Amino acid sequence: MSEIAVCPGSYDPVTNGHLDIISRAAALYDEVVVAVVNHPVRKGKTLFTAEERVAFIEEAVRDMKGVRAESFRTLVVEFAERVGAKVIVKGLRAISDFEYELEMNQLNRQQAPQIESIYLMASPKYSFLSSSGVKELAIFGGEIDNLVPPIVAKRLQEELKR
Ligand code: ADP
């Protein structure tokens, strides 16, 4: 039976840090479903629609075997069950991610104890890379080409000019 993992997040937009975690997850599991949150309760309005966020990821993971992206508007654990995943893989950056992830982990565990969450430590070069940081850089005309895939850099620059 093939082992499936889910990598959930807002991905507004996907960064090279996310892609690092996704490709590392792809090396560990047969299939990886990148799950794009389509109901951002905690983070307010997104810059890109769920469709755009999914399309950016699909483009960026084209060469990664067994990886696809999908949006969802249910509990993460429900999404995981629906796609047949037993594992949720998340990236951990600095200490700031830890508290939030610990809370989410306990909530998810209550909902679905059979689904395990696995945490991959951020690669040092991406430890301080976030979607919100990239958006802020882009607003002020900063260099983002080495932080996000080319399609995202292009669309960010267009979007923020408006
Ligand atoms: P963000 O905090 O950038 O909005 P998301 O909600 O899209 O991130 O995050 C999805 C997952 O990716 C989370 O598990 C988050 O910790 C992880 N992640 C985000 N950026 C990085 C990075 N630069 N390196 C490793 N993991 C990351």
C-alpha cells in the first residue's frame, strides 16, 4: 500500500522554504498531497485565491514525483482521511512555529488520534523565510527572486503594483 502524506498550509504564496519541506517529504513518502487552506480563520484575507495558490504549487512541483496540490475547506485531519493519508508533515522554523504547532498538534490529535504529525526542521537557509516576509519585501521592491519560484516572483510583482 502506498504511504501518503499531507503538507497543509496557507501557501500565500508558496516559498522555496515550503518547497524544501515538500521535496523532503516526497523523499520519505510515496505520495505527497500539498493541502492549501481555503478558509483562513487565523490569518485573515489572502493575497492570492486558493486556485492561484494551488496553481503556483503545481507549477513548482512539476518535476517532483508523486506530489500534487489541492485546496480544502475542512479540518486538516478530515482532508487527510479523505485522501488516505496517515501522516501530516509540517516544517518547523524558529521557536515561534513551535507553540502554534504544538497547539495544532493537540487539537488534531483529539480529532483524529490515528493520524500522526511529523515535523521536519527548516533548512538553515530557509529558517527565516515566510510568505508574509516575502510579501513585505515585494511591496518595498526588495529582491525576492531567490526566495520564491519564478512564477510567484512575477505574479507578486504584478499584484503589488496594482
Ligand atoms: P507561513 O507561515 O509562511 O504563512 P504556511 O501556513 O503556508 O506558512 O505554512 C505551511 C507549513 O510550512 C507550516 O508547517 C510552516 O511551519 C511551514 N513553513 C513555512 N515556511 C517555511 C520555511 N521557510 N521552512 C520550513 N518550513 C516552513
